Amino acid sequence: MNTEKEYEVYEFVDESMKVDENILSVDFYFDSDVTLDEAVHRVDTLVEANTEVIFTGHRPSIYSLSPFVQEGGRI
């Protein structure tokens, strides 16, 4: 695991939160032929397999698709 910080995270206090929890949004990157359902399944599998880290939950919220792929294959 790379210990150098290669990213910047925007941090703020969400005054509209209804529950006492913190939320970290993380981007996962997939090949352009991976569907939304496949991507969600892969992340679910990763989270469920990790018994050392405790999460209170997770949910997919946005899936950004490559503009270089059309239905049926690559452009």
C-alpha cells in the first residue's frame, strides 16, 4: 500500500445530517466494459470480504460511464 498522499479530499461538516455518522465517498475505477451491476457486485464483495475494517454501511450513488464505449462495444 502506498503511504504517500496522492489525493486531496474535500472535507466539510454536513449540517443537514440526520444521524451521527461520517461518510467517505470513494471512487473505484473499472475497465469500460464493466456494467453497473458488475461494479456494484465487485465493491460489495470487497467490502464483505474485509473483516478487519468495520463499516456501518455502504451504498452506490453514482456510476460515471466512459464516453468511449457505446452499447455493444468500444467506439
